[in-house]
Amino acid sequence: MRAGDLPGWVRGYLEFLGLSPEPPSLDFLGRLLRAHLHRIPFENISKLWYFRRLAELGWSVPPPEIWTESVRRRNFGGTCFTINSNLYRALLELGYDARLMRVAGGGHLSVGVRLEGRLHLVDPGLGAPLFAPVDLSRDTSVDWCGRGMRIYPMRNEPGAYHMDHYSDGKRKLAWTFSTLPEPLSQFGPNIDNSYSPTGYFMVYMTCSLYSANPDRNLSLANSAFTVRHADGRKIVTVLDSVEDIETVLREEFRLPGLPVREAIETLAGLGVDVFAAAPATRPPEQTRAPSVAEGA
């Protein structure tokens, strides 16, 4: 596959990840996922930025050309609707047999890829350490710096699978997914509802990144900054000011372009004070399956 045969936004995405296009394979897909999770954050700061401009933008999910430029120039990442819908488009351009899939309730959009006769889950829009395609025909467990998942098929429901999220050894979330393919247009109501004032990613601020060298999971939940290390250490720092949050995002996450000040102002306008709300009240991990109004 020649780079010149791809749209410019796909070439830009791969260049940002330090990759060159290759024919579809599990190996290349794994390298793409790992590079994505190391370079592009799972965050809702950009979502809060979009929220203030929805009328003028004319869209709820950034088109791939705009998303890729925002990733490269502004350190945007996104949450599931943004990240996974654009990854899906990129995989199609790269020649993969990809599909969009939904969690029960519609609060999460996931991506499936059929390779070597099996359907695999690829999902950097989970804020979880899925560094390699997951074969959905078998039970798979992953753990990385205190964050982990177990994914397994539903024995009595063909075409469905279950996913448990773990943090620091405790299950924080349980979802059931369908492997049936759906067009992005079917997620329109879910995407619109995700911008409601009570939508999950409209009531707190979060950013998560799986950094390499050293291996660490960095996460921000309102004003709480958590670092989980590969050796099991967990360090939580409560930040006292907007300037402190900006410094952490610039120096630890290496994401200086995120408009955190405006995101905090947006949340304040919705009645959320990121310095007053205890992080435990709205943690990065959901403790129940999301409703149709949740997701990102």
C-alpha cells in the first residue's frame, strides 16, 4: 500500500503515530493501537470545547480531516464517538474489514475488525489498555499499570460479548456489546444526547494517557491527578488551581494545546466546580452501564 493512495488525513494520522501504511494485518493493527494509546489522549476537554461551538460547527463529531488536524496541532483526542468513529474511517481507508458496534443502551461506540477469519475488538476510545486487537471468540484479560479488562463472549447470546473494566484490582464497569455492524448514522441520537447537561462527559473533566518510557498511566479526574506505575505504585495529587492543571497537562501528559481553562469555564457554566467536586463522586470509571444519554 502506497501512502500516496491514501487521503491526506489518514497519512497525517499515521505520520503522527510514527507509522507508514502497510497491508492489513494483526501485527500492524496492534502497532497502530499501541502508538495511538501512547500519543493520543482519551479526554473530554475537547468535547467541552466543541459544546460551546456546536451551532457554528454544524456537527457533533469532528469530521476526520478536522479531527486529525486537531490531534496534531491542539493535542485533542476525544472520547468514544470521536476517537472510534474516526479510527473506523481510517481502517476502511487502510483496507480493513471494519465495522461499528454498540454497547447495550448506545452509550458507547466500538470498532470491530475481521482478520484471519475472526472478529477482533479494536477500541482506543475506551480509555483502557487495549494495545492489541482482541479476538472476540475467546476469553481475554489484560492488565497494564493497574488498569485492566476482561472480555469474553456471551455463551447464551450469539453475537454478544461482555467486558469488565478493572482499576487497582476492583471491577469498576460492566458492559455488554453487540457485534452486529451499524452505520454511524444510527448513533446520532446517542451522540446528541451525550451533549446534554447531564451527559456523563458533561459533568466532570477527565484526561487519560498511557505513556511509554517509562510505562505509566496518567489520569486526570477534575482536579485529581493520578499516576499508576508498572510496578504497582499509585500516586494521587490534588491540584489547587487552573494553572496547576495546565502545568500537569503540559509537563506530565505533554499535551500543552488542550484548552483546559475553557473546559473548566464551560463546566462552571453547567454548575460543576472541578475544585469542589470530590473526584470519587464522578470517577473516570463508570460503576454501571451507561444510559443512552451517556458516552462521548
